[in-house]
Amino acid sequence: VESSVANTCNRIDYLCSEDTELGEKIADLANEIDVVRERENFGKIRSQVLGVISEKFGVSQESILSPRRFKPLVEARNATMQLLREAGLSLKMIGLSLGGRDHTTIIHGLRAVKAKSVSDPNFANLLREMAERVDTIRIRRQLEDAVNLMLAQRSSQT
């Protein structure tokens, strides 16, 4: 995730240096991301993710945060880890937001989500659908799509 963000930032810097109007549009989108990601909005991100996961998996938010290891809860918790990661949270912050879990637990959960996404296309689609309902993730993806489109247009012009 961090290398993806760094790569996107490098592409944004390049585009901004080439086209002032385009740079202003991108800067506006980037500022929107910063506002959503500010530490004071951490609770909002966590709440949105837990709400989406709770609704889609049919489990309570309290159960997701609990230490219980019932399979549906573990899958919901792992999906929560994935969405929080996509929203830009560090492993440590994800662990803290999920009841003080260790960062190695988060790494394990993220790997489990990745494996399940590869083996189960329905689960992968569910994750994408849930991610679109989280403001931070949706805005980040829109920004990345806009940057990729602008880069493609620029390269086709040369």
C-alpha cells in the first residue's frame, strides 16, 4: 500500500509540474484525501469500515472487536483489517482499532484476505463493493484513476 501511495505521489508531482491547471485539480483531490485521513477522522474511518463489514457479514461490531475466533467473525475481522489498510492506516493503528491486536496478527489477517480473494472471486467482489462505501478508499481510488487517465492521455499526446 505504501509503495502504491508513493508511486501515485510521484506521478502527481510530475503531472503538476507539467500542467498548472491539472496540478490544481489534483491538489484539490489530494487535499480532500488529507482531510479524510487526518487523525481526528480516524474514528470516522473506523466507524464506517466496521459499519459496512457488520452489515455485509451479518455480525455485530462488538463481535468483530471481540477476541472470539468463530470462523465468520475471523473472516469479518480480516476484511475489516483489509479495508482499514486500504484506507491508509498503519498496521499498528489497525491493531489498536481492533482491540489492541499486535501488528503481526494484522499481517496474518491481511495475508488470509489476499489468499481468500484469489481463491474466491465472490469474496474479492464483496471486498471491492464494501471498499466503495468507505469515503477514504473511494476518494483514493478516484484520485489514482484520475492520475492514471491523465498519464495515459499525456503519453498518447507525445
